[in-house]
Amino acid sequence: MATIKDVARIAGVSVASVSRVLNKGPKVSKKTIEKVLKVMQELNYSPNANARALVTQKSTTIGVVIPDLIDPFFASLANGVEQVARKNNMQLLLSTGLVSAETEMQAINVLIERRCDVMVVHSKKLSDAALIDLATKVPGLVLIDRYIEAIAQRCVWLDNLEGGRIAARHLLALNHRSFACITSKHQIDDPLLRLQGFQTELQSVGADIERNLIEYGEPTLQGGEMATQKLLASGKRFSALFVYNDAMAIGAISTLEDNGFKVPADISVLGFDDVLLSRYSRPKLSTLNYPIEEMAMQAANIGLEITAKRSTNTSDASCKHIPRLVKRESTSFKQ
Amino acid sequence: MATIKDVARIAGVSVASVSRVLNKGPKVSKKTIEKVLKVMQELNYSPNANARALVTQKSTTIGVVIPDLIDPFFASLANGVEQVARKNNMQLLLSTGLVSAETEMQAINVLIERRCDVMVVHSKKLSDAALIDLATKVPGLVLIDRYIEAIAQRCVWLDNLEGGRIAARHLLALNHRSFACITSKHQIDDPLLRLQGFQTELQSVGADIERNLIEYGEPTLQGGEMATQKLLASGKRFSALFVYNDAMAIGAISTLEDNGFKVPADISVLGFDDVLLSRYSRPKLSTLNYPIEEMAMQAANIGLEITAKRSTNTSDASCKHIPRLVKRESTSFKQ
DNA sequence: TTGAAAGCGCTACCAG
DNA sequence: CTGGTAGCGCTTTCAA
């Protein structure tokens, strides 16, 4: 592969000149530009980004750390970052495989080695302390879907607690009084907070989830189906079901209907996340919109700002996001 | 950020030695290793991947060129590549934004500048000639979802024609005799081939798609809905509907049911791709499985092989994939 | 087993 | 406007 030297030699100019035309630098004669451009073409020259990164100390790369790309939620997150990357003529470097604190750390370290200018990190397993440490060491690092007070201005997160409250208010306004809940068994804050917000709001009006009507499962379609079966097995009745996420909610609806319950006529089901799926399901799923793509874009932009200004002070834009109720067909007024 | 020099100086050894322990090179005394490791830790040293790439002439990077990450189909593709990247301790570099031949070329050029060891490219707009040229210039480049005879061993593709035939055979075996078809209006081969295979097979038994019952639309849920409305507006009846992809098929089912047709009781609907969605829809969608993740993994592995052996000869594994019928609930026997 | 030194391809500074 | 050149951080001979 041709190098800048080859181009310089054949064009009969110095590498400095070639570099100038490459970077559209000032003060290059038209003649030189043309000559160099021509040779570049002939040689099929392509500047080596690694060499550039080495000398300029910036990689024009935005790193993203997510569990995987299969989950549409994370794909949206990556897509959001990708958009701001592209807008800034940067590339997306992906690091996945998060199953434990160690693998999360590895994924992040890989990006550090690549000297990503910005890193958008979705970490659920690493401790606050570890993340705080990382944030101070790595300038462009921004946390997404996580809130750590000490580095609040580096966090872009969703208020899950408020999400739970909004869910409760919606169901309450629909005249429901007997509730069930399906949540994720995973040991992270999100399900806890959503449930807590939901219950808090119910209790504020003297209501609550029916005894024994909280079930746990994997946050998947199957998990939702199984949890619903357990709910049904209890023999207790409920008219409204708040589910941890859309996949589980769709699984729940499926099981409910298989057991003769109409949604929403008999039971209203409310999901969370508003993934693509929720618009495709029948009935179309009422859910809480998690603006992950938008959040991802904000996170990337914050990272960009930090690295640009070398200051930690970001714009005033709040990094806390509130989920928005999306009323579709799976919830309705309880007669 | 600490460099190898800092480590060497503080550890009281040469950079060569530090490099050796970094690369677990041979012939380094235990004492040196320990000493260096300790200093690395203290300094929070992280080797600069760009510098490494520059000198070793390999970037430990696999590039992927796809339109976007939002489409679950492409997310799966990226995910497949990512898996083999991770298995080989490499990273995924993403390049998107394909809307024209120029943007596709740009996306590819970016990856070339990064000197990706392997590139998995999904290109629909670039000409065969351009791609052949690229393939000869870029060793690790592999095309996915496209077949170009001149570089057949660098192509991993799906037999869309056969897919159409399989679809026809399935519907025919289900006793259907009056067919409609919804396809994509996009100017690429895939829809044409699927339709062509479908019709060929029908015609081989003296059947065919009803006159005027081929509709075109965007390959999305909405596109499927609109196309179905046009189909219905024709007033003609049909008992089986073959749709370009799952998203459109789900849109079609939705519109069909809104108009009083039961699926599959009144009309059987067959999709294509077998994306996640198809398992979540009600009725669950019968479709043709497009093993894109598997294909992506194969493509990445072929690229890896080529760059390793510096030969274009890949393993014997066929690069042509045949879609597999996945019979679920949206197609049934026609009484 | 270790160190010195020559680059990898490029940018940017300094002279001219 | 142009050329010479000193690195960027690292690997890899070649000697010692």
C-alpha cells in the first residue's frame, strides 16, 4: 500500500507538501495540489489513520460499550452514538460481551487502548468507585443508563423511579384498583426502581399490588410468559399488569390470551421501553418510552464537548430523562 | 497518559524489555517481568493500539459496512461479525450511512484508512466492477448478501431465487391456488429474485399470482399495510400472500385483520427473513429463515483466513446459503 | 537476557 | 509557498 513518501517522491515534492494537500492546509500552490492529487489517484493512495492518530493524538473514534447488538434496545443506543459519530466524521468502535465486572472492565480497556476520543459506556456490573476512577482517568468517558452522583455531569440516565410512578398514575386514572406486576430477576437497579416507583404511587392513594402478585423472570418474551403463568396459577384476579419491559409484556399478553383473558378488555397490560416490537404487537402495546437513542446522542455529544474544551463542564441540558407514556391499545378503562 | 518510555525509565529497563513483557515475548527474566508489571500498574499504563497497529501493520480490527443498526437484520449481521471479532481478540469498527454508491464507497474508504484487517461489506449500490476492483485491492474484504461471479469466493450470499421457490412450494403444498404478492419497491436484486423464484415455481404447476395482485411498497410495517390496502382495494380474492419481508408481512396481517380477514383461516401469509419480530407477532409468522448472523460469521472468518494465509483460497464451505422454511402460525391448509 | 536503534506513516514546526 | 526534520508510541532486528 502506497505511503505518503511514495506520493511525495513520484510527485516530486516533499512529504510535507503532500501532507498539506491531504489536510487542506493553507499555502499550497494550485499546481502542487493538482500534481499531488493526481499521483494519489494513480497510486490509489489512502492515508493511514493509525499513523495519523499516533501523531495527532486523536483517533476520530467514538467507542461504545454495550452487552450486545441483538437486543434492539442496545442497537438503538449504538445507533444514536453512531449518528453523532458520523456527523463529526468519526467512527464507531464497538466493545461488547458484558457479563461481569471483569468483562465490562476489559471491554472498556480495549477502547482505552484504542485511544477513543469519546466513550459511551453502558455498565451495570462495575462498582461506582471503579467507574468514578475511570471517569477521572478517561476524559471522554460518559456513562449511560446509570447515575452516579460524584460524576453526575458525566451520566445520562433515565429516571426509572418516576417511570414507575407514571405507570401507576396511568393505570389508576384508568380506574384500575387491583394490580399485578412482573419484573426482572436481574440484580440491577432498574427493575427495583420501576417497581418501587409504581408501588409508591399506588400507596399514595391507598392502593397496592395484590399480595403475591409480583413475579420475577428473565427480561425476555419467554420470561414474560413464564411469569404470567405463575401469576395466573395463584388464582388471584387483577385488572392491570405492569411489566418490566416490552418483551416480557408481549409474552405476558400472549399467555394471558392463551388463557382466555382479553387484553385490554379483561386485563390492561403496560410495558416499558417502547421498543420497535411494541408497535408491531397486537394489541399494540401501551408502554413507557425510553428515549435511548436520544440519550445516546446526548451522551456522545457530552463526550465530544468534554474532549473539545478539556473541561468537565457540560452544557446545561439535563442528563436526567423522564420516560414518556405512550398510550396504545393494551391498556383501557376499567368498567 | 503514560507511555512505554515512562514505564521503561521508572522500571529501570529498556523499552525493548517492556515491549517484551507486554507481548509475553520470550527470554525475559522473571525479575524484569515483575518489575515492569508493577510499574505498569502504578502508572496505569495502557499500550497505545494505534502505535502498535502502525508498526505491526495490523489493526486487530474488523470493519463492517451496513446501512444502519436500527434494522434488526443489520444488527444481527453486525452481531455475527462482532462475535468472531471478539473470539479473535479484535474489535468491530462500524461504518454506516449507505444511501448511494458514493456513500457506500466513502464508508468503505474509511475502513481502508483504518487499515482493518478484515472488512465485511454489505453493498447494494456499488457496481460489480467497483466491487471487484476493491476486492482485488483490499485483501480482507468480503461481500455479504451479494454474489459476483468474478469474486465468488469472496461472497457470502443467500439464494433468493430458491427462497421464492421454497415459499411457493410451501403454499402450494398447503393447497393454495390463488396468490397475491407484496414486494419491495427498492431497486435491488433481492425482491426481484424472490418474486421470480416464487412465480417460476407456481408456473411449473400451472398456477400463478393473480393478475394485478402484486403490490410494491417500502420494506417496512407501514409499507406492508399500505400495499395490503391496495391489494384489498382491487376487490380480488386470494388465499395466500407471499410478502417480501417480515416487517411488511406483519403490517399486512394487521391490515388484513382490520378488514375482517382472519390469518391464516381466511388468508395465509408468508414472510421472509425470520427476524425476532416474527416470533413475537400474533399469529406467529411463518417465514423463511435468513441465516444472516451465521452468514456474517462465515464472512468474517473467510476474511480472517485470507489475511492469515495471504491467499484467496478459502475453505471448501459453500458461501451460498439457502433459506429455510419456518412454519409457524400464519400459514395453514386451504380447505 | 538485555539494550540500542531503526523505522512504521504521518503531522507540524522551523527555516528558507 | 516549500522542504527538512523531529517525533508520536511501539515492535523488532542486531549486538552485546
